[in-house]
Amino acid sequence: MALINFHLDSNSGVSFYVQLMQQVRQAVLFGILKPGDQLPTVKEVVAQVALNPNTVLRAYRDLEHEGLVVSRPGVGTFIAAEVPPAVAAASYRSLRAELEVWIHKAGKAGLDQDTIAALVAHVLHERARKVVA
């Protein structure tokens, strides 16, 4: 049983290998993947999301260059021993629940997924500008 199931959004404008990388980073951040956990093999990812093996290899290679994963030839690709700490499970559950409520309210207000994502990105961008200023 895989610890991570990749999904791709062909409408996002984000390249597939970057989407794979983002999903691994997020899985580590949220504690879904922990040091020593094995990523699905390239063959498994290709079968799961119908993607060119070179795309998966590029994502895994770039994650290895970042130090997030380690590749063991003939064995597989694993989450590195030293990774940023995961968000505490209780905080994750609480914040996610609050976010789900907010997303529901935004949907009831007529916002679609793209608009909700744009609003969140805008607020994060504005917040980052205030921190820098």
C-alpha cells in the first residue's frame, strides 16, 4: 500500500514533474511521509497517473538534489533522514477543519475553486509583502 497517491492537474499550468515534487514536499510537511518512507517506484507512478517515466525520474532526481529524498539503486527512493519538521498532527487536523469550513463558505458565496485558490494566493502574497516591508 502506497503512502502517497499522486494526482495530476493538467489544467493547473504547473508542469507535471513540479506537481509531483510539490506533492512529496507537502506529504513530508504534513507528516504523511516520514524519514525512511519509500516513494512509489517510477513504474508504479507511471501506471497510476499515465506519465512518461522520464518525468517521474526528473521529479525524483530534483528532490534528491534538494536533499529531501535519497535514491538507493536497485532498492528505491526514500525520504531522507533529515527533513524539515512536519506540522503537528493536532494542528494540521484543527487548521484543516477550519479551512474546510471557510472553503465551504466561499463556495456558498459563489466562488469556484480557481477563485478560492487565487484569493488564498493573493492573501499570502500580500502578507509576505507586509513582512518584508
